[in-house]
Amino acid sequence: MIQHLLHISHVSKHFGGNVAVSDVSFSVDEKEIFGLIGPNGAGKTTLFNCMTGFYPATAGDVIFDNKKINALRPDEVCRLGMVRTWQRVKPLGTLTVLENVMIGAFAITNATRDAEAIARENLQAVGLSDYADKLAGSLPIGLKKKLELARVLATHPKMLLLDEICGGLNHTETDTILEIIRRVRKQGATIVFIEHDMKAVTSICDRIVVLNSGEKLAEGTPEEITNNPDVIAAYLGGGYNA
Ligand SMILES: Nc1ncnc2c1ncn2[C@@H]1O[C@H](COP(=O)(O)OP(=O)(O)OP(=O)(O)O)[C@@H](O)[C@H]1O
């Protein structure tokens, strides 16, 4: 039976007088790849921050795996199985690639040997095994994004929140990341994906929510979203060709 793994219920986030997210509700099912799209400043990252304990929501509830997680800290949310990547990837540059991924693994084990084994497994999963001993700071952006994926995968998440994981990548790098995401879903994870690259979004997402000025503008399949006149007017532009 398909179950909602995540339920966002009437979530709002205000920064003083600035309403960044306004009364947004939607649900994500187990093993879905779910897209969160919208113009710059629409509130996508703020919503991720409210979901993962980095910001308290001003109003509303975040229910993950049947638990209300509004008041939890980011590390507590991570231990429950929801983990995020950052739009601007910031690995610990003076640690090796392996050590960076081990930090993720320490969310699920205290044993260094186990953390190393989990880290190596996930470096292999993203194709970074050959870079294990390199300093993370020395990697180009495409490999840093893969490192970011390996780090969150090492926490063995039920749900991954990916914030522009394809941002700044070329087509080949994007395709590789999308292939990894498909594989991760096949292995049982659920994915929420913030992305501006509409080709990537429509090729990988089962369903999409569109935010605009903090409000939910539309929800549907990629086909419904790319043909929605309100979404075309607010985000995709008149020249968009579904
Ligand atoms: N810490 C903060 N303090 C004050 N305002 C903030 C803060 N974080 C975000 N905002 C504001 O909230 C609104 C939504 O920003 P947010 O970064 O969530 O949008 P976004 O959809 O992720 O945009 P982008 O696609 O450019 O990343 C913007 O007006 C932004 O200036």
C-alpha cells in the first residue's frame, strides 16, 4: 500500500514582514521522486529549512513518517531518516573525500571502521572511489555535488531533500546525477528535488509542486505542470515548449 512519507500541512514562514512561505500543503508518497519548483525567491529553500529543523515554521505542521517533526533539531531530523543537501555545496575542504562521507555515516554508527565501510560503499555508488584520499576542497564542482550526494546517502536516509543538486553542472554531469537518483529510489528512498533545470525535473519527477511568492501555485504530474497556464505565466515563460 502506498503511504504518505511526508505531509506538509499549512506551513508558513515569515521573516519579520517578509512572508517567505504562505500556507503551503502537500504530501509526498513513499518512493516518489517529487519536484519542488518555482521562480527565484519563491520559498523553496525556506520550505526545506522548515522541514529539516534549520528554521522553525511560523505556522503549520511537518509530519514525517507519522511523526510531527516541527520542533526537532536538524540532527534529530537526520536520525529519523530525512536528510538534505545544500544549494551551495560546502564540503570540509581540508578533510579527505572519504572523511567527509564518514561524517554522514557517523549519523548511523559510532564505530570508525563501520563508518569507513559505509563511506566507501557510497563513494562507489556515486563513482568517487578513486578520489577517496583527495582533499575535498580540491574537487571541481561536478565532483563536489557527487560528494554531497555520497555524504547524505551515507546516513541511509528514508527521504533525501536535494537542493539544486544539478545546479552548475553540464548535461553529462546532470545525467549522471539523475541516474544515481533513479538508482537510489529503486533501492527504496524517497526524493524531494528542488531544481531549475526543467528538462531534469520533467524527466525524473513523478509529481511536482510549484511555489510562487511563497504560495502553492500548482501541483501535478510533469505533463500537467508544463501545460498549466498559471505556471507558464509565473515561471516557465510563454516560449516554454512542453
Ligand atoms: N534567513 C532569511 N532571512 C530573511 N529573509 C529570508 C531568509 N531566507 C530566505 N529569505 C527570504 O525568503 C524568500 C524566499 O527565499 P528562498 O531562498 O526560500 O527562495 P527560493 O525559492 O529557494 O529561491 P532560489 O530559487 O533563488 O534559491 C526570499 O524573499 C528571501 O529573501
